Amino acid sequence: MDTLDSDTVVSLDPDQPFWERFYMVAPLVVIGTQNDDDTYNLAPKHMASPMGWSDYFGFVCTPRHKTYRNAVAQDVFTVSFPKPSQVVLASLAASPRVGPPEGPRRKPSLDQLPTRAATEVEGVFLEDAYLFLECEVERRVDELGENSLLIGKVQAVHVDKKALRVSEQSDNKTLRETPLLAYLPPNRYASIDSANAFPFPAGFEK
Ligand SMILES: Cc1cc2nc3c(=O)[nH]c(=O)nc-3n(C[C@H](O)[C@H](O)[C@H](O)COP(=O)(O)O)c2cc1C
């Protein structure tokens, strides 16, 4: 079998950082966790996904981040899926911390973020997002390089009524009225307000 055509394809060194050399499509979520002083933390993550068809959701986070330490300490986290109109709010949640090196170091930008309380777990959501998950930490996979995968079991799901799919006919209307926020790492985002039906093969079953 022929190998990839070196006239059109370049091979990168996997031992060197390579994810920033091209674009991909990712979601953008805001993870909520509780600090040890009863205040809450919010931080954006794009390496995040359902973990299968059932009630698991995972995200990748470095243990250097408060999000990881809080989720591991409290065993719960929330997930908010912001709308494109909230991209600045999601970004603000990644503002640098201020304070003495030996702590407590705060993220003052969080004071600007409107929040709503979760119902099943101790936590908050980003207000006006379109999808909200409340998760209990189920397991974690550490030492994926400098990162870890935190997997939660979903305890509650809340969806903006306008984002809820009610019939196939209304799918495009739903997207038009409630566009989705896509993150294109490492530095772009897109608002998706239309999409084509996927050309599933005849007889396809998931
Ligand atoms: C658009 C965007 C996407 C991000 N995605 C991730 C991610 O998937 N995983 C991660 O560990 N950090 C990610 N970060 C960085 C952190 O979430 C961010 O630095 C945050 O402030 C860490 O805060 P914390 O210490 O409160 O957890 C992302 C930042 C931005 C701006």
C-alpha cells in the first residue's frame, strides 16, 4: 500500500508540540468547581466530551489548575455550554489569578460572571448557557503528559428550551435560533447557526 504523499502531506515530530500547527473543531465549556472556602471557581475547557452514549462526561485538565484540585477534593463539577454571545464571558474565566505566590490567589474576573446554582451537586453554572450538566467525579486518569482526564457521572442535565430538539423538521430552526459555539484551537472560535444533515450510510446503526 502507498504511504502518504509527501508532496501534499508534511509529517510533524510527535515529540514536539504539534496541536497548535493546525486547526480542529472542539466544544468550549465552562467547568464549575467549589473552592475550599465555599466560593466557586469557573474555567473554560475545550478538551471536553461525552464519554460514550450514556451518562458520562469528561474533560482534560492539568493538575496545576484549581479546577482539577477542586474537582478531586469535592468530587463534583458542573459543566456549562456557553452560547456564542457568551464567548467573552467564557474567556474571562481564564483570566490570570492575582495575589501573593503563597496564596490565596483569586481570579477577580469571576466576580463579573453571572452564575446560577446547581441543584443536585454543590456548584454553580454560567448563567444563560444553553446546556448544563451536574457531575460527580467517577474516575480520573492522571499523567497523560502534564494533563489528566477527569470523568464525571452526570447527575442532572438542564437544557435551554430553545436548544432542545423537538423534531427533525425543526433542527435547522433550532440551530438558527440557538447557534452553537465552536472553539477552533489554538486561537479561533465560530458560531454555528446552520448545518447539513449527515449522510449516514443506508442501514447505519450506532
Ligand atoms: C479557550 C480556552 C480553552 C481552554 N481549554 C483548556 C482545556 O481544555 N484544559 C485545560 O487544562 N485548560 C484549558 N484552558 C486553560 C484554563 O482553563 C485556564 O487557564 C484557567 O484559568 C485555569 O483556571 P483554574 O486554575 O481556575 O482552573 C483553556 C483556556 C481557554 C482560554
